[in-house]
Amino acid sequence: MTVEQDGRQVSVKVALAGAADSGKLAMLRAIAARFGYATVREHFIGAMRVHRVEWTEPAILPDGRILNVAIHSLTGQAEYNAAEELLLRGASGIVFVVDVDPAKFQATWDSLMRLSDNTRRNGYDLHEAGLAIQYHRADLYPDFDPQKLDQRLGVPPGLIPRFVSSSKEPDAEGLAFDSVLAQIKAKLAQPD
């Protein structure tokens, strides 16, 4: 877990990863709306857009430090793997967003493989990061079964927190993100 510390402040980065058009930007906007004062900022890297939201948590950590949170996401088709590597670099947590549309399974699978390769190649240990999966737009597919998609993706039952959201509530009331942030906070509370 990469954490930037400055005495009484600690800064963490959470990456929203997943295939293009999986709902990451909608989720990011919904998270920003929950905080009211956080705004989505957009930058361009070629045809790809980088979105981020930053804020300071209102509650102070148990050890008295202030927690600054930044969420980053890429929008559009990644032309170069380097963009996805940069998204993950320094991340303390990852929410992997999956559009449950069966026609998008291959794109999801490819994105999951890139996530695995990028983390391994850069010496990043997914076991050290806060991690959650969010299955998005489930309301549009009445036959959607989260357990079956877990099996297809090779997600071991109960190992990674998994949440299901609808097209109308893209961040599922913050459950996936809040889970990752809680995991990060728990690791910050552990003595070094």
C-alpha cells in the first residue's frame, strides 16, 4: 500500500479500474455527489480522459491524522498500457468495475488480465491493497447472477468484497468504494 504522509496528514489514492464504458465515470460522479464539495476534474492523455476527485475526510483517523483521498479513473479505450499502469501506480485501493452486459464479458476479462499483469509487473501486491469488485447495471439484465459471473472471472467466493449496482445508482450507495476506503483505514490503523 502506497501512502504519502506529511506529519499530521496522510494521502491515499484509489483507482477505479475496468473496461471502457463499464460505468466508472458514473460511479466517480456519484461518489463526488455524496461529498457535495468534491468535484470531478478531467485531464486528457491523447484521446483518453483521466478523471479524479479529491477531498479530505471529515472524520480524523484514530491516531489524530487527517486523511486526504483521491480517486482516479480512465475513460475511453486505452490505446497504451502505460496509461493503465499509471492509474495503478501508488494506489492504496482498487475498485474493479464490471458492466454485467454479457456482450462485454471479453472486454471485462481483458481488463482484468491487464490489471493483474500491470500490478505484477510493477511489483504491486494486490493483497496489500484495499480491493472490491462492483458489478454494474444489473437492473438491465434480469437473468444476471453474481455468483455465476464470479465463477467466470475466477473470483474466489468471499475473498474479495463484491457489490452489485444498478444503472440508476451507479455507486450502489457507495458500498464498493466505502469498502475499499474502510480496508485502507484499517491498514493505516495497524502499527508499522
